[in-house]
Amino acid sequence: MGHVKVDIAKSDRSYAVKYALNDAAGVRSLLRDRHRISSARFRGDTAASDILIDLHSAINSAGLTERQTEAIAWVYGVDLTQEKAAAIMGVTQQAVAKMADEAVEKIAAVYQRWDYGEVTCEYSETSQQAA
């Protein structure tokens, strides 16, 4: 007789995160975790691809200024601290914080217009180590 490998402890090594995308806090969390979500799509998670496509569309639809886009790219795209982003952009850390906050608010407004609500992503222990 054959045997089947069943991972009975899988649920102990994974967790789900909900992102409420109709407010700035949820969008900020999604931006912060987008590298982790991106790695999930390479493991076959098609929902992760949908979330990232929608995030990209929301960013493009938000009407961000060039400086807001740059602040988001440095802080959330490259994962720099606000201080390092400020040094690159030639502004103060407070200016980067303000630009990023304004950008997040504009992105959240797009999700509100779309009546998007919330999304849930599941992460496993292996995705944590890869992130």
C-alpha cells in the first residue's frame, strides 16, 4: 500500500493578516508587507497577484505628486527609513513623513471609491523566513 504525506501542523506555522483598505492604516500595512505578498505569488498564490495589481492601480489612480510617489517608493518600495529617504530626496525626515502620509491617504481614498473593503493574506513560516 502507498502512503500519503499530510502536514497536520501546517496551520501552526501559518497565519492570516487582514488589510482594511478603506483607511490609511490598512493601506500603510499593505504597503509595508507588499514584499511578503509579492513572494507569496511566486509560490502559486494567485490572490497575492490580484492584491498587488490592485495596489499598483490604486497608486496610479491616486493622483500622487512626483514627490509623494518618490517618498512611497523609497520608504515602502526600497524599505528605506524616512531619514535615509530624506537624505536622498534632499528634504527633512518630517517632510518625507508628511509626503508619505498624504500619499497613503490618497491611496486609501481610491480604495474607498472602489468600495474595496478588506483583503486577507495568509503567510506561512517559510514565507516569513524568505521575507
